[in-house]
Amino acid sequence: MVRRVIVAAPRGFCAGVHRAVEIVNRALDLWGPPVYVRHQIVHNAHVVGELEARGAVFVESENDVPKGARLVLAAHGVPPSVYDVAAARALQTIDATCPLVSKVHVEARRYAAEGYRVVLVGHAGHDEVVGTMAQAPEAIVLVETVEQARSLELPDAERVAYVTQTTLSVDETVEIVAVLRARFPSIVGPSKSDICFATTNRQTALKAILEDVDFVLVVGSPESSNSNRLAETARRAGIPAYLVEGESALEEALFDGVDTVGITAGASTPEELVAGVVDWFRSRGVTDIDLPDGHSEGVVFKLPAEIAS
């Protein structure tokens, strides 16, 4: 059985997720239920369930919201058409898009307006990628892998720009961008990485403990891009990693032959779920537990004016 547990820090909620969840909670406090939310506010079933219990109603489309009702747009960002439909339906819309995602949207639109073909590095179908692609669909092409970057053909190699999804693997993205720079020497990109500080910090914190662990648990949702990237970070270093939504998914057989377990959490995972996983080990006699405070980034994003108080 496991002898030691090491918990990475920082972990869990990032500033963008905290802001998005706070927006829904404040809307419910101010106006009461129902408050409609387009898609999951963040990719975590526990968070969504708690908000549903308070009266949030999660919908697939703005067309599913009664005319004139309040609608919160999720942290991952949306296509421009969503704002148009919401306005046409007289919805009272509150935008919870993470400011770092909004930054990528601005970059994509600017590059497209300047005549660049824009390469978006990201994962097809992810809500953030869907929203970013829609900022300039005629100009943006998606690249997911190094192999796709190597085979990418564009009509004008001198007018190419790139942006990235905010929740990618830092190491893999560096590799993809390096290939793009080799293929298109004139390529331009953001002055600062589009991968958000929280994603980078969590991957860095996990790497810092990998030499001391035999196995990694990532507490997060299967739909969470940054949680999956944390698991990949461990596996790239040769450490087995397992993604769990909480302690209920744990079984003692999973840790046969394991001496030291590392634990981290995706940016949409509340700390209480991490505490539950740690308590699972504690209840099985593990006393050597390194549990630093998980919130040390000191970043806060402003709330929208309509609900700030």
C-alpha cells in the first residue's frame, strides 16, 4: 500500500474559473433562479451539479433560453453568432469568458484583418477552439499535432500567424510552434504565450514532484483539457497517471506496488475534491502527506460590471 502522498501546488481553480463560478453564484444571489448558462460553465461535473442545485439551468444553445431571460456565457468563450442570437432574443447576457481566452479571440481577429492565414494550435471540438475558430472562420486553420504542422500547406507562406488554445501541454505546444517556425520562417505570433499562466503553473508544479513519485492522480473531469494535459505531462516523463473526478473512483488495487503517489488537480477542480482524495489515503493509514496550500498565484480577474458590487 502507499506510504507517502505528495500534493502539487498550485493546483485546482484558476482565476478564470473562479470568476466564472462567482458570476453564476452572484447572478443567483441577485436575481434568484433560474439563471441560464450556455454549456457547462467550466468543465467539472461537481461544480455544475452544485450550481444546478442552486437553480442554474445549463443549456446547449442560446435558442433554448426563454426570451428575455438571463444567460451566462461559459468561461471557454463562444462564437460571435451567439451574441447576435442572444441580442435578437432580448436575453440579459452576462459574459463569463475567461479574459485570457478573450485575448486569443482579439489576436485571431487582428491577424485575420491584417491578411494573415491564422494557424490555431488546439484540440478539435473543444468549446474554446470552437469559439476561437468562429472569430474568423475564413482565415483560421486548426493544427492539433506535430505531424499536422509538418504537413500543413498554406497558399501564402509569407503571411502566416499563429495563436493557441489556452489549456494545452506547454511542451507539446513548443514542439508544434517550432515546426511551424521551420515551415514558415516569416510566421508571427503573440508576444506572450497564449497558454494561460494557470495551465503553465500547474504543469510546472507537477513536473517538480515527478522525480519523487511512482504514480500520479489528476483530480479533474474527463472533459477538462488542462486536466488531461496534466496526466499527459506525467506520462511523458514515464510516470503512470490516472484521471479521477473524486475519491469515489479510487480502488486500493490501483496502487499495488506503488510507494509514493503524486496528486494534482485541473484548473476547474474545486479544492474540496482534492481534500477528499487525500482523506481517502489518510483513512487507509497513510500519514506521510505533503499538502501545501494550493492557491498561491495571486491573480484575480474583475467581475462584469452588471454583477460587481
